[in-house]
Amino acid sequence: MQFSTIALLALSCVAPVLGARSPGCGKTPTIRNGQYTTTVNGKQREYIVRLPDNYDRNFAYRLVFTFHALGGNAQQIANGGGGTLAYYGLPPLMTGNNSAIFISPNGLNQGWANTGGEDITFVDNMVRTIENDLCVEQSLRFATGFSYGGAMSYSWACSRPDQVRAISVLSSAVLSGCNGGTQPVAYYHQHGTRDSVLSISMGRQMRDRFVQNNGCTPLNPEPQPNGGRSTKTEYRNCLPGKPVTWVIFDGDHNPSQQDQGSNTPFAPGNTWEFWSQFQADGSSNPSPEPTSNPGNPQTTLITTSRAPEPTVPAPGPTAPRWGQCGGQGWNGPTVCVSGTTCTKLNDYYHQCL
């Protein structure tokens, strides 16, 4: 059976809110593992759904959005690749009663510019569609992402603070906007001191917004890495249920950073440790309503393959993968290492992806 979903970008919309069990609980699901399409603001958008093994229509699962970096795509996150673990390494940690429905969306032009808030509307649409069909604990929605994907997670927390329980940001900056951004949301962030793509000062700017929003006591001086090992700081005096955790490491722009002497990236374990402290909220609130075309939201299952990564010859000085390769005022290399291409992020920053 084939379906379609249409949602037009509105100047304003009612944000989905934290609640209890979604309307999809008890229903025989029509959404399965696979890639789906939906139309937002006249544009076709895609996302991949990964259901827990032995999905139970009567069990309310966590809902996790995993946003890709600039130049990535939904397939990369779903399958793993480009230095990123599948779904950021979280599925093996979220099992049994902690199982989750994972969503890997595709950004427009392989990024999350969120022009006019259209990517936030895309998330609103996915939440509504998924929760009308599947059984979700509405008070346990989460998001994570690396680089541009972290920026999209951050933007969602700013715009929909009553929709998301917690986010985990990996080496990012404010690239997708922050509409609102005055309400508390549980916040985890990790960043490298030698990040050559999005400087650590950019990450601290993101963190400090939620340190303030969450009522936490700021730190002085700033935490520093412990040699080749990361340093985790849990802020004090935060509002109940609104913690902030900051992890700093001696490294570059990397979604899968490891501590010295370890072969395991620390982001998955840290993220799940942060998220696992939250339990279902007993309140009951409605799912989001469509901004237009009310009626049965539906989806179209499609199958796609990951697009090959572009290759650019690298004569002379080259910028590394994830490194800067252009932008106003840039005087460094403008040619990327083989296997990557120089992609415009904004007028001031172009990145090798």
C-alpha cells in the first residue's frame, strides 16, 4: 500500500508537546523498517525508520532522531560510514525496556540550513506521522548529531523545548538557527580543543545558552582535557530534570573520538548514560496536528542506495577531511584531500566533505 504525507510550512505552528503514550499504541503498524517520504513546503523529504527487534505495538518506545553532518545523508547514519557509527552507536546500548525507534532524516542539499524553519516543520511532520502509527512514549523523545547534525538537534531544542527531553550535540555550532532558545532542555555536548572546522568557542556558545536556560552554575575556569583522555563535567545546581553535561577532549572535528588507550568511541556511552537518567512522564498531551491538509497522515516507503562520495584531485597543499577550504577571508588551502570535496556551508565557511 502506498501513502503520502503533505505539510506546508506555516508562519507559525503548534509545537508537539511532551505527553504519555502516542495515538499509535495498540495499532497494527503500517510503518516498518525502511525509508519513507513526506512532503514539506512543497519539497519531498526522506527519512529512514529503524524499529526495535520484535516491535510490540503495546509497548511505548523512546523516539530518537539522528541527524547527519554536512555532506552526509540518512543512509550514512543508518548504515554507518564516513567515520560515523550507525545511528551514532546507540542501538546496541538501547535494548530491552530501553529500546528505541530510530529516525535518520535526510537534510536538504545534504545539510540543515533550516531556511524559514522548514527543517523544524519536517521534524514536526515526522513526529506526528510516526506517533500516529507507532507506539511512542511522548515524554522520551531525543536527538543527536555530529557537526551540522548537532546544529539541527540544537535548533530543535531551541524551537520545540516542550517536545524533546534531551539532546546530545557532537562538535557543532549554531548553524541551523535557534528560534526561541529561552527554555530549558537537558543538554549534552562534546567538543575537541583542536577542532579545525567548528572551533571549541562555537561549541561553548551553544552550551552556555543551556547552562543559562537550565539554571546551572557556570564554570570558571573552563575544564580542560586530561592529556589524551576526555574530561566530563556535570554542571551543578541545574533545574530538576534539566542537567547539562560537557565533555572536552584533545582532538579535532571527529564524531567517533576515542580516549587514549581505548578502541571505543566515547560518544555513544556518554550519550546513553545521559539519556538513561530520564523516565517516562506521567502527563498526557496531544500529538502535533498538521499545519495543513488535515486528515490521515500517511507515508511512502521507498528504497534508495547511498550516493557515492565525490572525489577531488589534490595537487599541492590540501585541506583535510572536515577541514576548512574556503570562505570570505580564508587564506588557507582551497583544494581538499582526495575523496572529499569543498562544500559551501555559508559565505564565510567552506568545508571538505
